Amino acid sequence: MNNLIDLFGTFPSWGDRPALIYRTGIRRRVMTYAELHNNARRMAGWLASAGVVPGDRLIIWAPNSPWWVVAFWGAILRGVIVVPIDFAAGFERSQVIARLTSARLAIQSKAKGETIAGVPSLFIEDLPHILSEELPFEAIHAAELPEIAELIYTSGTTGAPKGVILTHGNLMANLRQVNSHIPVVRQEYQFLSCLPLSHMFEQMGGLFIPLSHGSSIVYLRTIKPSALMEAFSSEDIHAVIVVPRLLQLLKNSIERELAAKGLAPLYRGATPFSTIFRKLINSQIRNKFGTHFQLFVSGGSALSQDLFRFWADLGFRVVEGYGLTECSPVLAANTFDRQTPGSVGLPLPGVEVIFEKGELLARGENISPGYFENEEATNQAFMPGGWFRTGDLGESDANGFIHLRGRRKELIVTGAGINVYPDEIEELLNKIQGVREACVIGFDKGEGEEVHAVLIPDGNGRMPIEIIQEANARLDDLQRITGFSLWPEADFPKTTTMKVQKYLVKKLLVEGMETATLHSEDRLTAIVAKITGSSPDLITEDASLVASLGLTSLGKLELVNVLEQEFRLDLDDALIGPQTKISDLRALVSRRDKRFSSDKFRSWPNTRPVQVLREVCDYTLHFPLLDTFVVLKVSGIEHLSGVKPPVLFIANHVSYLDQPTIMRALPKAWRYNTATAVWAEFFFKNFRNVFQKMWKRFTYDYGSVALNLFPLPQSYGFRSSLVHMGGLVDRGRNILVFPEGERSATGEMLTFKEGLGIMVKELDIPVVPIKIKGLERVFPRGAGWPKRGIVTVVFGKPLRFGLESPHEIVEISRKAIKIM
């Protein structure tokens, strides 16, 4: 394979093998290699029809998903230069990159709220529906090795972006080098994607490598702890590309769980019993990562030896590598069979490495030709003879393994002329009790730099001066910390690969701590303002999300989704109630609160034995009773023959007998493959005494078994029910909901709940409207006993939604039932 298009040409050979798996938090969607191949060709065709020509620049500013990959390959097939932008980047940075590249088109996410000015935009969320109308493109571009495939903009220490040119030849060279150096990936491998595809480390290790072997890649809509562990436990993950910070977060999560159970002292103990106990616990921890998990591939920043040993002691391989965007990106790595703690490994085959005054220089086919339209920066970094200045300081040991000591630009040179490496002091500080995280910077006071520590305390109350004194006691006199500050936020500003942006830390400290505090607050305020449509001036700490800012139930779900994505946390929408204020929301984010719903979601009612039991109940009890009062007439049933399950049935709500009547009207194949959502508060909250509570609990338990009911809350915890629905749909089950939320007293339809719109968008299945007529007379609201009468159930034509908003979906669905 000589270029990326050659790699793309191998996809049809993998046929129906899963290429991309997308876990949205609600659904699990699979795109096969054949589908990826066709979708990318459709994308290329759409670009051609939009007037995008070879050599144009296409921005992709969106989170990881299969459609990010489709957009990428579609651009490559069209000969368009891809310009990925980190999804966490701000609007201003994206605007600058669009200007520097003279971008022809931007594909971005609706989650950002604002589009790049002066550039035509397409929302990535709309791609599935837009491309479904396109035919696969035939005129595939013929790429040459020196041709530019991507422009990757790095931030640098000053924040000024430089566009790294990466050619087809660079990328394919690095692909061959990595495959040769770590030849372990096989077709059955599944990779979990945690880092942004705008970062070359993830793109090479987590996209090109898997696709070159016919492996599968799992994407998560939100990178949060629960989503990660669910993916490990259910997706049979073999490998994951990580940065040390992510490994540290996973380690902290494991240690917190042990501490919460009171097991931490025993786990850390040195007695023979502790050793046996530790082996038992380690085995349980390994089981959480699945049976076939093979390795973490770590890069992006230095991996401490303590962190390496923690995971090695658990029985996991951690293969540390090293590279830069300018190197496509991998220069060196340990191997699958040999990992050397404290070393980034050996140079890859075809990569030459030398050290000049301690700085690592590299040469090879994977090295970029320079920076896009930036001759000055290119001349500074790229030397005659093809050598690239990495800016990293280090050395090789006797076996050729590379050991790095830090970035040249972060090196602190004290007034005494002593070189101080911040990474070494940070590693020391992060081990000291009282420190959650630290970073070390150099402050120049006119007589050389001083070593300045910036601390985020862990909340145990220890005085910062004690922490600094303990650290200095372990440091050489000439490397001691001479000043410190406390960082006022919950986290340092970081890149999406979790590197601390030290130039921002220094800038904000120089400007004053108030600026740093506002930086955090503005982030939350901007999110709330966007979702509620409120002016930022109204979003004070005492403002109520519902009463003051008008947060709707639909907005609450959107707010939780955005907060989880922005802050990488687990947050239950049940935690946000009518009285929640901005200060309360800020505290939830800071404490990373999570609460799992206590609603009774059950999977076993959809198993075959319970389905058989339900059928017995229907024909011996339910249907004979129903037939006593209901003379049933059914029409429109032929509409079901043209639709493939699963579907979402929606019906008007006039009586307690609505659900059994609809089930009676459905053909048997549909009836026992359909679950019904019921008002959760009726069963779990709205009771006056203990006897009524017991009765409602009994009716819910009976309904779970005999009617396949599950709870759908209206006032709290809606998303937990939505997740349950997604699981049912993934297993091919249909869902029946009553969007009015309550029975109509007159038979006239009530307003539909807003949640229907988001339900349809998330489940992404056909909607079948149902109209019930006559039950409002047989067993109306308020009646104590039914009376016999004629009831008609009408099935409408399936509705298929695409680009409509949730509000439009609600209105179209209500109208469809109303006119039946």
C-alpha cells in the first residue's frame, strides 16, 4: 500500500466485519467495513456535488464518531486536504485555523452552538441522513506520495497555531513502521478510542493501524468513567491508546473504590495475607477489563515509573511510545515483548535518531516536510539533511533505549545556571500527601528563573507550605522550589490529551488569580446560556435553572449530555431538580456527583421463557377479560408489513385498557416483541399510605411479567429510562409509549410531552402512530368499572425522521395521530 487510498481499497475485502462501533450512551450502532466503504464514497460524491475540488481544505471540528471517520475518508477519496480541529478547541482558535487554511468547508457538531464564520458548514449529526440520498462516487482521486493528506495545527507554548503538513507518504511510512515494530494486531482485535481523532497519536494508533488489519474500533459519545468501564466489560476490548493522565484517572478510580470499601490498607499492606488478598483483588480488577484485553499503548507525555508498575502489577502490558505530530506521529516505542520503565523505547524501523546538545533530532520518511505557509517556523525546526528538531531533551542508554527528560522550552534555567527539569519535580510532588495534581513552571524575576510550583490540593487540609518543605527535603539544594501558588480551579487547563497547558497557567497566574477563577465560571455559564437561551448576565450563582432561566425537561437532558462531554463526568439528570441553582450545578460538577436511578429496569421480561408465560396469561386471562367488554375492530395493520422491527409505537391515551387493547390488536409476532413504557411516578411515588404503596408495587411486578412494562419518569431521571429503551431496541424489541403522559378525560388528545422528540432522535427507528377510538366510553377516566362497547384501533403509516428538530418531531407525530 503506497497511499491512504490504497488502504481504503482494502475495506471491501473485510465485508460485513464490524469496522466502527458507536456507543451513544443510548444505542449501540455498528458500521461494517462494506458500509464504511460505501458511506465514504457517498461522502466524496456529496463533496463533488457541493463544488469541493481536490486540494481544497476541509475542516472537521467534531467529536469522535463513525461519521467523523466517514467524513475523513470521503475527503481523502475526493483529494481534499483534511484539517482536523480538536473538538475541545474554542471558537476563536477554529476561526483562526479556518483563515490560515482558506478552508472551503467545515464539518462541525451542533454541540458547539456557533458555526465558523465565512466558511460553509455542515453538521456532522446530519451526515447519516444527507448521505443516504447520495450514490457512491466513482471518480476516486489518484493520490501521489508527496501530496498533502492532512494539516494538523499544534498549539505550541504560545498558543499560536502552526499547521503541520502530513503527506500520504508520511502517514503510510509511519503505518508500516508501527506495524513492523509492534506486530501483534490481528483481525479479531477491538480497539477502544479514548483520545480525539484530531490528535495524530489516536489517528495512527487507533484508526489507521486497526483498519489496516480489519480490526474493529469502538467509539463513545462521552468519555466518562462509567462509559469507559461499560465498554471494557461488554465490547471485548483488546487494546486502547491512552495518555498517562487517563491511566492515572483509572488508577485513582480503582483506589477510591477500594478506599470506599475499607480495603485500601489491606491492599497496600506488606503481610503474607495482604499479598494473597492483593492477588485476589487484582484478579477481580482484571475481569472488569474483559477477558481478551491485551495492552495499553501510552504516549503524549511521560509515563511515570510508579504508574507503569501499578498497571504491570495488575498484569497488564503498558507499551510506552514517543512521537510528535511532525513525525506522523510515532518515532520510538517499547515493544509488546519488552517494556522498559522510564524509557520511551527504541526508534522505529526506518527512523534515525541523534542527540545534539541533549536535544533529540530525528530523520525518516515519516517526518513532515514542514509547516503550512510558515517558512520561518519550518526553517527553525527542520534542518538540512532531513533532520527534525523535536525540542525534547534526553539520551540513549547502552541498549539504544531512549530516555527523555523534558521539553527544551519548559526547561528552567536558574540564576545559578542550573538546569531544572519540571517533569521530575512534578512527579515528586504528585506523590506527596495533600497534592491532587501539581505543575512546575519557571518565573523569570530578572536574575534567572525561579522554580515555582502550582498546586491543586486533594482536600485533606494539609498546609501547602508543609508540602513544599517535604518536596524540598528530597531535592538537591540547587533544584529546590522557591515559590508556590494554589490553583483555584478543579483542574489545570489541558489539551484533550490531558497535557497541562503551562503557558496558560503562567499567563493566568501573572494576570492574577481572579482571572483563573473566571475562566472556570465562564465555561459553565456559556453552556447554561446556550441551552436555556438566557443572557449570561442573568446567570448568577443564585439563579434557578428552572424558575429563573426556564430550563425545560428536554433542556435538562441536553444540559446533562453537554456537561458530561465537556467535563468528562457521570451525571444523573435526576440530580437536577426544580430548585437547583447555578451554584448547586457548579458544586455537582466540582464534586463529580453521580447517582444511579433506583427505578426498576429489568431485562428478563424480554427473555423467551417470560414471553411464553406472557402468552399463557394473555390467552387464559387477559384476552377473555378484555373480550368481555371490548368489541375490537382493527384497521391499517397492513402498514406493518412494510416496516422492519424494531419500531416505536406511539398512541393516544384515553383509558387504563389502552395497552392491553393495543396488544390484542397487534399480530402475535409483534405483540410478544414489544415493551410498554408506563408512568414511573404512578408506581413509585404517588401513593398515600403503605397499603397503596404495596398494592402499586405488586401491580408493577405483575405488569413487568405479564404485560412487559417498564418505568418512564416524567419529573426526574428520564435518561435512565431512555438508556433502557436503547438496550431494548438494540436487542430488536419494539417500544410502545403514550406521549400525552396521562389519560385524556374527554377523548380529545392532550399536548405531547417534549421527551418524545429526543426519544425519537436517540433511538433512530421508525415511528408507527396508533389511534384508539371508543375506549373513552368503555372505561373512561374516573370510572370504577368498564362497560361493553365497540373499540377501534387504527395503525398509521410509519413515520421516518431525519433532519427534523425534536420539537418538529413532536408536532408531526401528534398531527399524524390526530388526523387518523
